[in-house]
Amino acid sequence: MSKNGHCLCKKIQFSYRGDENWRGHCHCESCRRQTASPFTTFMGIDHNHWQWTAAQPAVYESSPGVKRYFCDQCGAPVAYESTKYPHEIHFYASLLEDHSDFQPDKEFHKDEKVNWVSLEKDLQT
């Protein structure tokens, strides 16, 4: 069964099949600044299990070895890719068309978490 997602204007769309490698919140400053939110939530998907199903996104290389994909029409961020994780892409969970079964199980960069955010439960780091 495939899972699908898209940006705000639906110009950029993606699909993946199978289970996610992980699901988690990222508190790093880079992600906060890119999304203008206190944290963002990603899932890791193996490269051979996903595809763009509409237009290709624009790419911003935010640091060496890091690509951030976004829609050049509506501006929505759609994915993150890093040479640290050469086997997967990280899609933003909020873009899923159906996220009813999505539950984060990890947190990344908790040391960079803003002090005014509290999550209902501690997750694995």
C-alpha cells in the first residue's frame, strides 16, 4: 500500500510504499528556521521505496552535504536529504494526505529544543 503527500498547492507530490525507517521530531535550529516552527516532524524512507509523482521540487543546499527540497510555487518545505543518511530521504510528516496512523517515536537534537515547547511524552533519542 502506498502513502502519499503533497505541498500546500499540490505542485509537489510524493508517494512511498512500505514502512518508514523511523518517525521523529527534529528540534535543530536549521529545521526550525526553515519551517518557522518550534520543531518539525519527519519520517525516513529508503531511496528505493519512494518517488516524486508530480513536479520536481526546488533544492536549497543549506550546508555541505545537506539538501532541503521545497515547492518553488507555494514555498512549502517537502523533504530533507543528507550525506549522513545516504540510503534515505526524510519527508515532512505534516504533508501526508492521511496521517491517522502516524505516531512519532524519536526526537532528534533535543539539546536545541526551544524552552517554550513541551511534548506530551518523552520519546527515544
